[in-house]
Amino acid sequence: MHYHSGKEARETMRFGHRVRELRLARGLSLREFCLTHGCDPSNMSKVERGLMAPPQDPEQLKKLAGALGLEERSGPWQEFMDLAALEAGRVPTDILDDEQLLAKLPFLFRAARGQKVSRQDIERLLTELRKA
């Protein structure tokens, strides 16, 4: 099992890192990808390096995901959309639309911060997450 250092772990969870990974998996240089898909190479480079925020327009994100070979509504596609939202400091819209799940997020935040959360709260959250 390979463990990432703190920096490596953060890097692999970043939107730009994922974009670069997917582009390289398709065997395309940055310029080739941008020429083929109508992107600005300078801006795409900044996105990949985390110097520019991911696009937030849903249509632009869908277009980019498709260009990177992600099938709509697949697990990798959803992860891509989640990373874009999180990078912008937003909760993904499908989570925001689920009132029951949204109500459970404070338990998750407390647990993530190492604050005391009851076993019952954790079990309720996991049950809701499994239903979503």
C-alpha cells in the first residue's frame, strides 16, 4: 500500500491535478488538447497547476469532462464535478439539493475537526450517505 505525504495527498485531490492526469492518460500534450478542444493553453496550464480556479459554469465543466473522456454520470465524472465544486469552496449542488443529507453535514464537519460526535450521529450520517 502506498501512502502519500500531506502535500502529495492534497495534490492528488486537486481539480487541476486530476485534469492533467486525465489529459496525459489520453496521450495528449497540453497544446494538442487545447487545440483539439478549443481551450486556451495558458489558462488550461494555470488550471492544471492550481493557479486558476476550475470553470464553474456547468456547461463548461461538462464540456471539459467530456473532452477528458469522462462518461456523464459515471463515478469518475461525479468525482470530477465534486473536485471542481470543492476547489471553488462550494458544496456540490446534488448534496445541497438533498435536504436530509444536508442536515447531516454538521456532524461530518465536527468529526473531521476531531470534535466529539456520538456513534449514533455517525451511524445516521452513514445511513443517509448510503441512501444518496
